[in-house]
Amino acid sequence: MRYGWFDDANREYVIERPDTPMSWVNYLGTAEYCGIISNNASGYGFYKSPKSARMLRFRFNSIPMDRPGRYVYIRDDEDGDYWSASWQPVGKPLDSYKTVCRHGLGYTRFESEYRGIRSDYRVFVPIDKPVEIWEVEVENRSDSDRELSLFTYAEWCFWNMDQDLTNFQYILYTCRMGYENDVVDYSIRLWPIYEPKAFMASTLPVVSFETDREEFIGRYRHEGNPIAVERGHNANTIAVGGNPCASVQNKVKLRPGEKAYAVYIVGIGDAKTFGQECRKLYSDRANVEKEFEKVRQYWDKRLSAYTCSTPSPLVDSMVNIWNQYQCHTTFNWSRSASFNEAGGRDGLGYRDTNQDTLGVMHSIPELCREKIIDLLKGQISNGAAMHGLQPLTWEQGQHNVPPDKFIFSDDHLWLLLSVPAYIRETGDMGFLGVKVPYCDEGEATVYEHLKQALEFSWSKRGPHGLLLGLAADWNDCINLKGKGESIWSTFLYYRALTEFIELAERAGHKDDAGHFMEYRDEIAANLDKYAWDGKWFLRGYLDSGKKLGGQESDQCRIFINSQTWAVVSGAASADKGMQAMDSLKEYLATEHGIVKNYPAYREPDLEVGAITSFPPGLKENAGIFCHANTWAVIAECMLGRGDRAFEYYLSFLPAAKNDIAEIYTMEPYVYSQFITGREHPYKFGRARNSWLTGTASWSFVAVSQYILGVRASYDGLVVDPCIPHDWEGFRVRRVFRGKVFDIEVRNPDRVSKGVASLTVNGKKLDGTLIPLDVMQDENRVEVVLGR
């Protein structure tokens, strides 16, 4: 069943049925102010931090779903009937209420019609102001004069999320509302003295207002039937304490065919100054359009660095628009704020944000550089890392050092992927010499930070010479504490060593390169001796010495990550890598994606960990973790098996679920964290936890750099595709180091991999590399695949 469709020409996802299985949301704003809005106008907003600066409130996992939000009510003042500019919260019957929601890049638009009144409601956030602009245009399409009232509604949050959700005995007695000259003033005084401010302004004259939620909604009512709208006017209450809200009422009279236009501004700042400035500025519709055009240009620039045209419309929709859009969202907000992440995980997840940079490095390398420096400040001087940090409040000191039991085996190693990716993209080898403080004490160059990360992992190895699991590796729910060893982290370490060795050689540090080559050789030997289990690679060793994820293991015998990273790391031989991925295909691959492990755990096992507590098919216990699926795509491309790589890519691709949305349930335009696995008794194929997931960045890396095969290197741009054999070819436009590359790939022999010829600006080159010295400002690249 379909609920909407991809409008690639306008770069929108169009929802024609508002009764979606779950809230299908969009992110508005940039890296400072963020508004999250659903296809029914619910959601919340915050400034820089969803934990400590949340402006608009949202109730998570509640009934009724999708409450509250950015609501505009329309009331027919002749007979008292009312509805909302979005289907919810009033929820008129869909046989009489017609509506379309358009989620676009940085905006959401609701086009609705009921009883001869058409409304066009658009919400967006300007690029450089911490405000939301709610634009409403109503048109009388009936054949009689109409008198209408417009009511807005927003519910203020008490800024601090924890206080707002739990400390009612205090927080409900702090707000000090006000109103003046068509602007609602949200003021509050928190202890110790802190006075954040916000406002709602109307460009139309206000005939009534409300600042108290209980007065607007009424007793034993909800947002769908508020007493103020029902009776036709607000009470003009000034709340002092209680639950603050903002509602203004405007009246409009429309002859047949006439339109009325209103703008409401909801934002951060003093109502008496900034609020009044915004009301005046946006009373001119031309200024609103200027702001919206800036939003369009902002996204045009970010998405134009990599575009493609392929035989697959699904690939084109995701690569050109939605996958990149999601990558920028995860880059901005890590795992801190969604309809699943309530905001308690504030700031940057260490492993998460390092990986998030990979999906936007081609587009905003300078911002990635800044983010990497923030992450380096979260590294401990011994080489390990904090599991998360908040750059807004970071101060160096011993208070940043987690207890040993909270040190993870993989966090610090992701620096060895993000830093080389930045240097490949930019050529900025000087970055290695930049000095950055550690989180606890001292400072070091970026190069020394990376060395220290490798030395820390070398010092934390177990009985088989493999990396200790410590608090956890990528999979937080597997217990590899004590003497437990993570084979997955060891593969990541091998990749990190390889990355550093190349950097060291290029930087002229031959001794360091030789030193870490010795480490890598020993790690390779230990992996070959202790990680291979005959047909696939083990997941690890438990504290007791038992094998995890082996043919003789209790309950679960095979895991996805060890097989994929054996190839991705470069540690496995070609034969073992191929065999491991064949075993993955046999035991783990399904039509909805590759399950994380098989069989699912049926009984709890304290030594194995929390993975055994989930029902089969959910989350870590044999669910389809989409993040991990991306590595299978990359591994198959590295093995040259394009058909299988593309099969895996499509299996968890959200756009491929558009026609079965009633099964998939989540947004078909962005990735989810996981899909329910085949061992679940009822919900195989159902997705959960969308938007803020590492799946976004790694999916873009997989399709752009490995399937389409266009990727940065230190010496130039590599074009080395691995595609389905039946593709005739494709095109890519890539901006690299300020130069533009129009790349045409043809596949006359219907192969999956293998560049037969590479021609750049009319000159034939050997291999797959476009060297820096042959590049021009505009480059025409022709690639022919063949045997």
C-alpha cells in the first residue's frame, strides 16, 4: 500500500494519505535551530541543544499519537465548524477533508481543502535566524462569502527537557507570560538565574490571544477539540505559572475566489525587541520569499557536489536527494533528537559522529574539519575516547575521563577513518600538524592523536592477541568484558592501522610506518589463526574463553559484522573473504535485509549480554540492523560481485518499500535504524527508529563510492564502479577539490566490475585514477567497463 510518492523534480516526498502507519517527519533548519515536523504538523523545536534549549514541547510515545505541534485551526464563524490546516489534530473525515503533505528540503507544506476553503500552510526555518516561519494562505473556493477565524497553537517547553518531563513540582511554577502588539511573550526565570525567551508573532491583527494551555484546550479535552476554537475566541489569559502556550486569533472575510495571507513567527528571543522586528520584517511577503529562497540555495549547494543518473529511479531519488539530506541531518544532530531519541543523548556520539562525517565529506569538508576537531577534544590523553561529548559545554579536565568500565573498544579508532577521509577530500596534509587538546590534559597534533589511539588499542589486547571488547564494541548489547575479545574491533583496528601507515608514509614518518606495520602483521596473523571458524569468522571470544558466533557456539552461530569487516578491513584473504560472505548470504540474507545474527537467541545468557534479552527479530537479536547492511554492500563491491551488492542495497533501501509502506511503516524516503527480522513471529519487514542513524552516511558511502565507484584518494579521483551486470551505464557529476567532473560510464560487455578504459578530457589514462595533474576546472570523463 502506498501513502505517497517521490516528486524528484521538486525534490519533495508527497504524502497523499495522511493516516500513515507512523509519523513521517521532516527536519527544518540548519546546525543551530532545528524543528522536527510530522506529516500532520506535530513535533518540537530547539536551539543548539534538544536537552537544554528545547523551545516547543512534544509528547513521545503517547496516545493520541503526534501531539502537540504547529497547529493552525480554521473556523467558519457562521456555523462554528472548524478544522485544521493539517489533517490532525482535528482529524476531519477523509472523504470530505482533502489534504496533501509535501516534505521538501528544509520545509514542509500542507495543501488542504474542506467545505470550499482551500488552505496552503508552509513551515520553514530561515538559514540564519532561530525562528520558524508559519505561512498560511486561505482561499474561498465556494460560491458564497465566508467569515473565518484562524487560530494558531504552540505549546512551550520549559527549555530543560529533564525538568519539563519530570520535575513538575518546580517547573510548573516558573513561567511569566506576556502579550503586546500582536506578539505573545514567553518568559521564564530558572534557578540559578537563567531567563531564556521566546515568542509567537502574527503579521495579521490579533483579535484574541491565549498563553495558558488549560484555558485554550479546556478540561478533559485535547488538541483536536480545543474549547477556545469551539467557542470562537481566546480568553486573553496571561499565564503566571502553569503550562504555557501561544495562540493568536485572526479574522478574515473572503468573497468567492478571494485569498487571505498570514504569517506567524515562532522563535528564540525577546518578544519586545526581536519578536517585534520579525513581525515587521515578515509583514512584507517579499521578505518571506527571500528567506525561503535562501533555504533553497542552501540545499542546492549542499546536494550539488554529487549527483547521478542511473537505470534505477530509486537510486537517483536517494542519492540525489534524500540520502544526502539525511546525511546532513545526522551530521548536525548526531543521535540526539528525533521522534525516537527524546533528546537525552545530547551532543555528539563519538563513534556516531566520526562516521557521520563520511556521508557529507564530499559536500562540506570544512565543516567536517571543525567537527573532527571537536571529536579530537573528546579523546583522552591515553588514546581512548569519551563515548559522547557536548561541544557547547566542553572544558578540559579530569572530569571528562570515564571510568574504565565505560571505555569502548571502537570509539577512538573511528578517528582513523574520518581524518584520512578529510585529507583525501581536501589534500590538506597540514591538518595532521594542527594541535588539539585532549579532553583531560595536554595537547597534541592530530597526527599524535591518531598514533595514541592506535597505541591504546595495542595495549588492550586479550589472550589471543585480539582487541579486548572493553565496555563494548560497535554492538553495545554484546558483553565482551573482562578477557572477552572483539574480532570485529580487531578488524576495525587492522583497517585503522592500514590507514595510518599510508598517512605516515606520505607525511615522511617512515619509522612510524614501520612500527605500525609490525603491529599490523601480528594482528593479521592472530586474526588468521584465531578468528576463522572454518566457513566464517567468529564474532569474538567471551570472558570464559568460549567462542562467540562460531559453528559450535550455544544458540547463535554467525554474526554479520565479522564477515563484512573481514573484507572491508582488508585483513582477510580473498578465499576466506569470499567464503565468509557466501556464508552470510546463506544464513543471514533476507528479502528485507541482512539479519544481524542467526539463529536468534531464545534464552537469556548473562555472559553473552543484553542481546539475549530482546525477543527474536528485534533490535540486536537477529533484527536487520541497516547500518551493518551497508558494510555488506561495500564488501561485495570489493569482491567484485555487483549483482549481489546491489541486491543487498535494494533489500533495505527505504525507497524500495514505498509500495509496501503498510509493512515497512516508517518513512520511505529516509533510512531507519533497524527492520524487524524474519524470526519475529508477526512483524518481519517492519522498520523502526528512522532518521538519526549511521545507516545514512554508510549507505551514501556504499552507493556513491563503491557501487557507482567514484571516490576521493590522496592522489586524485578514483572511478571504479561495481554495478549490476545488466546496467548499460550511468552518469555522475562530482565536485572534487573545487573542480567539476562529468563522468559517463558505459558497460557494453555487461560486466559488474573492471575498467577497460578511462578517458579524461580526451586523454586516455591507465587504471582507475584521475591524477591531480591532469585535472581542469571542468572535466569530461569517459569510462568503459569490460573484461
